[in-house]
Amino acid sequence: MVALESAELFCLLQPEELTSLRRVASEQSFTVGQEVFREGDPGDGAYVVKEGLVEISGQVNQDKRQVFSQIGPGGVFGEMAVIEQLPRSACATAALPSTVYFLPRAEVLSLIERSPALASALLQLISRRLREFNQHYLLEVVQVERLAAVGRFARSIVHDLKNPLNIISLTTDMFCKADASPELRASAQGRIQRQVGRINDLITDILQFSQGNQSCARVPVSYATFLEALIAELQPELDLKSVHLNFAGAAPATILSLDVKRLRRVFINLVLNATDAMPSSGTITLRFSQDAREVVTEIADTGSGIAPEMQEKLFQPFATHGKGHGTGLGLSICKKIVEDHGGRIWARNDPAGGAVFAFSLPLPAK
Ligand code: ADP
């Protein structure tokens, strides 16, 4: 049980201020579950818990009520509506058998005007409550955002799995035709194997992303040969999406030190992003340049271009925009792989339209 003068808000008051407070205070008792006030009630006074426990809650949706705080003996509640002169915005319910002091609004306001100590204590109380509420709200937002990211992630995986599965399904039909020639069967088998490889890569990607750092297993490879195999692998999907792949100049046959499996992922992510940006057909142009230090590869598309809201956070994990199935992981994975090779990755919009993604790979030290 707490006397009114020992309540958190009033312990700094002068004796005469306490006397006038005691004079206007009345006591009210509530059984468990009984409402002290509910949303929309007039803000006709503030309350101090003498004994028991009062829960402050709000309606989150039609059938869910959320408890914001619990006020024990000595705690104050209902002060906001008094100051704002607005109806109650939350509901106060006795969580235990409780007795509260009720302080009518007019008296509380006139006491605040007369007592700087009370005004300052009240300000501190409200500021502390806001801070607690913000903290609570922030944690909820982070939680909701995490769940949404997991949902986007799952949708994207399903989407990324569907493409190779579709190709496998179409190719199997071709393979099973009674009149399929041995050459056709061999080509279908190769196509299926490549798509299974892609699914495998995707799963590896997800595992690698969730595991963080990994080593880079690099071997000397001709860049042109590496690209040739990769384009053959991507071609069926580009055909399916009516995307034309164009080489502006030959790929350099320079020997680079590459982790072939991981660098394939960079290409596949960039090319598939470009096709996503061109839903009803378009052209991807590959451009290459080389100087004494590095080979630069550019992948230009004729799509929508990079959205302004993505410019600053393009390579950050979970940054995605304009895609129902986006996880925002693709470019962050590309950045990590390119940097593990000692290169850089960047992007820009072409003034003539579309996006240009570029990355550099260093030449091996002589
Ligand atoms: P996701 O594709 O899952 O969204 P990414 O990290 O691969 O994740 O891409 C992040 C975002 O960058 C995309 O959602 C898209 O808004 C933008 N983006 C990537 N590539 C292109 C492109 N070629 N043209 C336009 N926007 C692009």
C-alpha cells in the first residue's frame, strides 16, 4: 500500500501542495478485470495506484488487445489525457484487486500551474513513458521486418527454384519423345544436368550466405572459355524470357585466377537481375575492357534502370525494390565474391535507358 505523498510523482511536492492534493483525492476500488477507464472515455482525471496492479492496454486490431504497461503501487496513469484535454487513448484494467487515488483534472492542472516541481516531475514521467514506448515499438518493428525478410527470402528461393525446374520439365518432355534422336537426347541430358547444377548452386548460395565468410578456391582460367560455358548454360532461360544476349567485342582470353563456381554466381545473379528488369523482352549487352591491372566486365540491359530508392543501398543485404520475389541478397553476394577475388563492383543507369552493372577482376601478379 502506498500513501499518495509517496507516489513517484508527488514525493517532491511542498507540504502545502500535498495537503491540497490529499483534499481533492478520492479512493476507488476495482476487482480483477474491472475497467478503470476505456478508450474514448473523457480524460477527467489522473490516477495513482494505492495497491494492486493496473494494466494499460490498447486495441491492436479487431480481436487483439496489447498490454503496453503495468502500473504497480505508487505509479501514476491516465495523466496524458488530462494534459492533452483529449479522450482516453488506452484502456486501464485492474490486473489484481486494486485501489487507486483519483485526482480530478481541474485540480491536477491548477496544481501543475502552481508547482514547478510537479510540472517537472510530470514532464520527466511522460518523457520516460515515451522513451519506453519507443523502445518497445522499435523492437516490434525490427521483429516484423525480420519476419517480412524471411518471407521475402522464402518467396525468392521458390521463384529461383521454379526457373530451372521449368526448364528441366520442358527438357524432360523433349527427352522422352519416342522419335528423339540420340543427339537431341544428349543435348537434353546436358541441359538437365546444368539446371540441376543451378539448383545446387542456389542452395549452396543460401547456405554460404547464412554461414558468412568462406574461402576462395581460385585456379588459373581463360576468361573467354569461362564465359562461353556460362552463356551456354544461361541461354535456354534467356530464350524463354525473350532476352537477346549481345557481345560488344570479344571476351578477353586472358588467364585470370578465378573461383569458377563462385564467379559463375556473380554472372548468373547479374544476368537474371537484368532479365527481371526487362519483363517483356529486351537486350543484354556484355562489354569488356582491360588495362595493365584488371579486366572490367559490363552487363548493360535495356530495362527499367535502377530505382532512385535503391541507388544508395544497392549492394546491401536485404535491399530489394520492385520485385514480388526479391530477397535483396543477390547483389550483396556478388559484391562479396568479387571483393574476395580482389575486384570491385559498381552500377549506374545509362542516360539512354537501362542499368549497367560492372565489376573488375585483377590480372594475376607477374
Ligand atoms: P533481389 O533481386 O532479390 O531484389 P538483388 O540484391 O539482386 O536482390 O537486387 C537488389 C535490387 O537492385 C533489386 O530488387 C532491384 O530493385 C535492383 N536491381 C538489380 N539489378 C537491376 C537491374 N539490372 N536493373 C534495375 N534494377 C536492378
